[in-house]
Amino acid sequence: MRIAASFQSLKPVLSYELFPPKSEAAVLGLYEHVHQLMVFRPSFITCTYGAGGSTRNKTMEVITEVRRRFDVTVASHLTLVGSTIDDLRHYLTEAKEAGIDGIVALRGDPPKDSPQFRMTPGGFQYANQLVELLTREYPQFSVLVAGYPERHREAPSLEVDLDNLKRKVDAGSDVIVTQLFFDNQDFFRFRDQCWARGIRVPIVPGILPPQSAEQLNRLGQLCGAKMPAELLRRMNDQTDPEGQANVGVEFATQQVGELIAADVPGLHFYVLNQSRATKQVLTELGFEQHDVGLAS
Ligand SMILES: Cc1cc2nc3c(=O)[nH]c(=O)nc-3n(C[C@H](O)[C@H](O)[C@H](O)COP(=O)(O)OP(=O)(O)OC[C@H]3O[C@@H](n4cnc5c(N)ncnc54)[C@H](O)[C@@H]3O)c2cc1C
């Protein structure tokens, strides 16, 4: 339960989210970027789990290798897509044996060609059921779940979505990590509403330092986050990619600074397997840097 415990002693708890790279060359590049980011001594690192369990083995490989190389606490994302309950148990047992500390318990998105999530026969329908399984059968894991400051796209209202989030917390989640957002007011409102519903676990904002106008537009469509018009305008005013990236770093630095001032328990960076932007933001904000042994 090292992840849950870190929120009792540190503030803000720093974490990074990776995804499994497609090629072997990209895997090696990823470890170099993680090495760059380790100077800030993150409390934990997570790795996503792809659609339909397509990255199942890669997720496990990346997360165990990150743990081995950097001696850092790690969590694996796990979704319900394409898995029976026995498949989920199989993965969790493997994760336990590999020494993984936490599970980010998710329903998952439907595959690209299918508009709706369909429960796998013999599987689960909602993430709260996976949390129940974890609490009952795998109590050694810290359990993290997803929260949506701007509402999950399928939920009829933020209220209904919050009731469903509460189910995940009541089932035993230790930490909520949010979907990325660009307007801190959405996060503050969400945090207040969680509190009003009796949710007392740490609510960690998910941060993405945007790198280009094209990326912002793509992510907006993918995860439904509202696009800040002013940020888009400033990015589009730039004539080169470097200029756009700098605008993104400046924006994220201000956003994170405001979140820290508002006493958030942690910061979860969607680093997108790169180190530069996150490193610049943390440096600008005065996060201490430490020596890290060379990754091998
Ligand atoms: C931090 C974070 C990490 C992510 N990592 C991944 C990843 O690695 N791989 C991946 O494929 N996707 C990932 N996602 C995306 C996520 O899988 C999708 O947003 C998915 O559509 C919902 O997952 P969930 O776990 O929030 O689902 P749930 O909590 O099950 O919610 C799904 C929908 O059902 C509703 N609902 C929930 N419980 C109930 C209930 N008991 N009865 C009725 N309605 C209910 C909710 O309001 C919501 O609209 C991540 C998202 C976040 C925020």
C-alpha cells in the first residue's frame, strides 16, 4: 500500500503516467525519458493498458522494467475490455508476483470500431466491480480510479457521474486521479462536489503540458476536455513547433502553480513518454532535482 501511504506523508505527491511504446527502439527511448524525470523523485509511475487488452504484456513489461531500473513504486492500469473475471485475476496475480504496488482500476474505452462499451461475457460492466474484486482478493495493492472534473462523456450529468465515482470509493479505492483538464475552476468545483458527497480519498489532478495546437485539438476530441480558446490562439500565433511548445509549458506552469497553491494532494503528469515539457514545468516551479544513477 505504498502509494496510498505516500499521500499521508508527502505533498504534493508527484507521479507520471506512461504508455507502452509500439517499437523496441521507442521502448529504449522511453527509459531515457524516465531517467530524466526521475531527478524529481516521483512517488510512483503508472503505465496505461491498451484497448481490448492489446497492450497487456507490454504494460506489464514496461512497468516491471521501470521498477527494476529505477527502484520506483509502480502501478499498472487495468481495464475490463475483452477480459473475463478470470483473465483479470490472472493479470492481478501476475502483477502481485512482479511486485507491482498499485492498480489503476478502469472500465476502459470501447474499441475504435464500436461506439459503445460492451461487457465481455463473464467479465464486469463497471470499474467499481473491479475495485470490489481488488479489495476482496488483492488487498496488497493500492487502488487508484479515474475521476472526471468535466463529467464522463457517457454520464447524463455530473451528479450521476459523481454518484458512480462514490461507488468506486466506497468499494475501496485509495486515490482518485482525474482526467486531464485545462481550466482549474472545473477541478475545484469537482473537488468541492466530491467532498460534499463524503469522498475523502486524495483527488489528484491529471496534468498534461500541451505541446502543440494540433495535439490540443486531438486530445480535446479524445477525452472531451474543454479547450482553452486563449491558449489555442496563443499557440496558433507561433510560427514554429518550438514556440508552440513553449507556450504550452508556460500555460502548464501557471496551471500547476495555481493547483499547488490550492493545496492539491498530488500532481499526476501525463508525460506522453517524453520528459522535456514536464521537466521544464517542474524546474520552473522550483521542484528540487537529485542525482539519479544511470539507467541500464
Ligand atoms: C487517470 C485515467 C487513466 C486512464 N487510463 C486508461 C487506460 O490505461 N486504458 C484505457 O483504455 N482507458 C484509460 N482511461 C480512460 C477510461 O478507461 C475511460 O474514460 C472509460 O470510458 C471509463 O472508465 P472508468 O474507469 O472511469 O469507468 P466507470 O467508472 O465504470 O464509468 C464509466 C461510465 O459508467 C458510469 N457508471 C459507473 N459505474 C456505474 C454503475 N455502477 N452503474 C451505472 N453507471 C455507472 C459512469 O458514470 C461513467 O459514465 C483512463 C482515464 C483516466 C482518467
